[in-house]
Amino acid sequence: MSGSRVLVLNSGSSSVKYQLLDMRDGGRLAVGLVERIGESGSRLKHSPADGESRERNGSVPDHDAALKAMAAELDRDGLGLGSPELAAIGHRVVHGGLRFTEPTVVDDAVLAEIERLIPVAPLHNPANLTGIRTAQALRPDLPQVAVFDTAFHTTMPESAARYAIDVETADAHRVRRYGFHGTSHAYVSRETARLLGRAPEDVNVIVLHLGNGASASAVRGGRCVDTSMGLTPLEGLVMGTRSGDTDPAVIFHLMRVGGMSADEIDTLLNKRSGLIGLCGDNDMREIRRRVDAGDERAGLAFDIYIHRLKKYIGAYYAVLGRVDAVAFTAGVGENSAPVREAAVAGLEGLGLAVDGGLNAVRGDGARLISPADARVAVAVVPTDEEMEIAAQTYALVNDSGNQNLT
Ligand code: AMP
């Protein structure tokens, strides 16, 4: 294989995010986003490394049109999809079930399996599939690699992955805990080990991926042993718009007493809960502004968010037995000093503390924010899912040899 570039595609239901990376040096040649696909006011933003960012507004009726618009922008920068430099296209695929434990070169059987998993990922897998099929049509000769959000979590033991419900019923409907954000948890746990100057195999890390979606994971020696999201990304932490953990009986109660349908409750728990349901805002910056101004609803929302986070830190401390580091990542984790401070406040007994000065410093790179003599390192480790997808894609197509792939 001669090319060293990898195009990473993250296809959502109404958006496509893309990055073109050069794997010789990890450089980003172009970054872009097409949003509001199939809606009015579609928009493309494209930022080449060697030039001005460009924005286009106009109709983008479907993913095919979105990827063609992306391809046209890349062409303008001399980075077109026809280039022999392009080694592969790496796709983020949200649900890989139990079968996909590794990144996988896409063929018809792989596409069929991703399709079979639609019932457990109805919002994500259809869009991911459309992205792959559209990219295949654009470059049929190129290896397309699926990198699964669930893959990192397939090492969870059955004791963590199973719900305590009737085994036959669970298995018949593939009901179990799969976990998500795996590409981020894998990357961040490895980068945390690197920050500590130790091998990933020797380090136990609690990763807190706190974005609009949020999840925690317990990683022992580089392998995930528990994570907070479950059958779907609804379980676990309080998120921007998702409730996280609730008593399942809340659903029956809302059906029987509240007269709500399953779809209405689905929307309630996924879109009108979490921070936005509690206080009307899901952006942590705005919530903190309101808290600082004495807003009680925002204050309660913040406290509920932190309380849940602390419970997971404690739970995963117990799961791991020994913890070397707690790593904060994603939009909130990387940027919100008050969240980090509040999450570990009072956990000195577990060896956890943040240094106020270090925590307040803003920066781009991975950094420690715990006091120098802390028993457990607390770190801010920026996630980079695109780089991880590109690296896994590139490694796979190089390992596989050239004969079937190019
Ligand atoms: P993500 O899903 O990782 O892109 O994270 C998005 C979320 O990060 C937003 O909804 C905000 O709540 C949060 N966020 C982004 N920037 C900041 C910031 N400077 N301070 C606090 N929260 C932030």
C-alpha cells in the first residue's frame, strides 16, 4: 500500500463530520462538517490545513449529496478522493454488538451484520451504514474500515455486561450492556498511561468522558472491565439531554399513570431529560453562569450531575480495587474546572484531589491536575476519536497486506 492518508467519516442521521489525516505524521489535512442534511438550511464547513476555512449554504438532500459536496471541497484543495495517497476510509460505527471486537474491513457480510444490529441502535447504525455505502460508491476500490464504538467494551466480564433479568429473554432479544464512546475510552486510557510514563498494561484508569453524551469506564491494564452506558447510550451518567440511570419502573408509571406512549417516554428520557430537563440548559458553560448568579434550578441540576458522577467514581474504584488515575475528557471534562473540582471534592480518603491552581490552567494537551504527592493521579486528557479511528484503520489496512484491499 502506497498511500498514507486516511479519511475518517462520522455519519449521523442529519450530519457528516469528516477529517483527512496523514498517518506519516498524524497531521490533519482537512476537517469539515456537513449539517442539516435533508433539512432546510443545510450547511458545509470545510477547513483545510493550508488555507482559509470555507462555508457553503444550500440544499444537501441526502448523504450522497453530502459526501459529494465534501469530495468537491477536498478536490479544490488538491486532496481529492481520487488521490493515490488515500489509503482507506475509516467509519465510526456506533453499534458492533458482540461480533465486532476489532476494527473490521467492510464487506457485504459486515454490512449485513451492522444492519442486523439496527434494532439495538435505531438512531445511529442506519446513518453509519448510509455513510459506508455512499463512500463505497465514491471509491469502490478503496478499503472501507468500520471502527465500532462498542468494540473496546467487549472485554467486559459477563458480571458487568449482563442485566439481572431472565437469561432466555435477554438472550433472545440481545439485551445486555454494550457500552459506547469506546474509541474515546480506548484512546484516553492509553494516553493517560503515556502521561504517567507507564505501559497501559500496568495502569488502572477511570475514564470520565463528559460531553453532551457522557459515560464512565473502568479500565484495568488497558482492558475495559465496566462502563456506564448499557444496551443503549441512555444508561449511566446525567447527560446534556439524557436522564442516565433511572428506575425502569418510572417508564411503567408514566405509561400507566401518566398516559404516555413508549415513543413519548423514549423522547422524554433521551431528549428532554438530563441537564436540559432539570434546568432548561444543556451547555455546562451556561449552567455554571447561572449557578454563579445564584440560580437555584441550575444549582440543583449541577448538584445532581455531580452526585451521579461521584457515585460512578466510587463504584469504579471498587470495581478496580486499585486506581492509578482518573482522567477527564470531552467537552465538559476538558473544559470545566468546576465540574472536575466538584467531582473529586471530599474523596481525599480515596487518594483523590485536585490542585486548584493546576485545575484552573487552560490548555490543549494532556495534563495532571492533582497535587504532586497525590496517591491517585487526576488528569485532563483531550480525546481524539478521529485520530484513533484513523490509526486503527491505517494499522488494519497495513496489516492486511495489499492484495485484497487496493
Ligand atoms: P462534546 O459532546 O464532547 O462536544 O461536548 C459538548 C459539551 O461540552 C457542551 O454541551 C458543553 O456543555 C460542554 N463545553 C464545551 N466547552 C465548554 C467550556 N469551555 N466549559 C464548560 N463546558 C463546555
